[in-house]
Amino acid sequence: MSTIDGSSSMGLSFPAQTFQKLSPSSYLLRHLQAKEPTRPSARAPEAFRSPTLHTNALSHAHGSAVVRAGDTAVVCGVRGEILSLTLGEGRTRGRIVVERNDRVGTSGEDEEIKTHSLLVPNLELGTGCSRDYHPGPPSDSAQSVAERLRSLLIKTTALIPASTLRIQDSEGETMAYWVLYIDVVCISLDGNIMDMAWASIVAALRSTRLPKAIWDVDKEQVLCDPDQMTYRPLEMRSLAFTASFCVYTYEGEDGEESWILSDPDEFEESVCVEKVLVCIKEGGMIAKIEKSGGLTDVMNMIPTCIQRAKKRYETWEMMLNEW
């Protein structure tokens, strides 16, 4: 272009990827302020990534599932091991008495699971799953997600009742338990690990089949039938799935603007401070709502998140029922 004194100058230009690295917040804002708001991933703000789900992918696990959405992919394997409630052998054995409080719904069963640690979820970030991953001890974020998964599984949804994990003798006395080790491995990470990991856990537990176990009075131990035709599925309470969101807020001359981004990818998670998670149970019931960061008006934001989460639940439920 020409200046007043007749000299010419050229405007500064650079590729979109460079713009994204130099000013990630402005890069996201440019997309959202378009006539039709579109995220850098070409999704609308309310759009989720299309998931894929496969069960029984691991032949040596009692239950397994592979879940993928976009470039986030996780594998979950469930392995059952027996926890005996007796110590020693023969007449000298000690006995641990388990007392259950059956007066308040399922609280007694839930206490059994917590007391004996019958459900043990774990999250591992596989080598090379993300450019920000560094081999070594689990990161703070990985430990935080693992704890949130454990809380969802045991406290919030109480997905697995203790009754399906008991091994009883002929008189109905509990002599041992099945302990389920639930290992989730992230093989590719591009944001929203929470939803993918939780969906893989639900699908893996749904596909789990445990051997028929009986208490042998003479040998005073648990015996399992190796015939796979006798394997039994787990009893599960109502299904539950999560939906995660990020909220991007911009304060301009005309006031504050905000966008709720469903199923955020890694880039959007790094830019947005405000995050929301909604857990929906069967029948559209709200099991849990988490919110962190930001000062957006929750009275306007949360209902939108709940509505989208219910639709996401229907998607997961339909996919799971196909298997």
C-alpha cells in the first residue's frame, strides 16, 4: 500500500498456526466472532466430537472397552481378583465379620465397597499420548482426573452394588469378594480426558463377565469354574455419563461476550479458564455438576450445559446398547 509521502509498505502477515501460537486467545476469539461462530476445529460451539466405542477389545481382561472421540483415545481394562475374608487355614483361621447397614437404602453396600476397596480405578497417560506428556511419575493433572473418576464411580453414581461382588457360602454368609481393578490408559490425548475415560469405564464394566465362584467348605477357599459358559455379567445400577464444557469470555467495548464450548479439545482447554462438568444418570437425572474458574452467570450458563449433557447421554446410551 502507499503512504502519504508516496513510499510503499507491506502489512505483516503469517500463517494461522503461527497466529495460534503467538496469541491463542485472540485466535480463538476470531473464530467465535465470525458471522457463524466456528471453533478452530471447525465445530460449532455446541457440537461434540463424534465418538466411537468398542467393547471386549482385550482378550485377557474380564471386561474392556476402547473409546475414541477426535484425537482423544483411551483403552479400559477390568480385571477381577479375589479378596478372602479369612486369615490362615483350618481351625486356626481368623474371621472378619462384615456388618452392613441395610436400613438406609444402599448405603450399607456402598460402605462395603469403600471399606474393602472393591473398586480400584487407575488412569495412566501412555508414552507419546501428547506433546506435553513427559515420562515419569504421574502428573498432578493425571492424579486429579484419577481421583475424580474414583469419586464418580464410588460416591456419585454408585454404579456397582456390593452384592454383585460378594462370594457367599451355602448359608449365604459372605466369605470373599471380587475386587475389580479398572485400568484406563490414554493412548492419544487431545482434550477432555474425563469424558472419554469415564465412558470407557462404564462400557468396560458393562462388558465384564466374572467366573462362577463358590466357597469350598472342605478346602476353606474360593474355587472358580474355568468354563466361560458359566461366567456371569456384573449387576449395574442406572447408567451415567459425563459431559464437559469450557466457557470462553471476552470483555469488549460493547460489553461481555461468552461462548460455551462443548467437548473442548486440548487447545481450547489451555485457553479457557472456566470449566464445567455435568453428570447425567438414566432418566435424565442430574448426578453431579462441577464448575471451576471464571465469573460467568451460572443461572444462564448451567441450564445450557445440562440440556447439552442430556443429549450427549442419549448418544452414549445408544452406542452402548449396540454392543
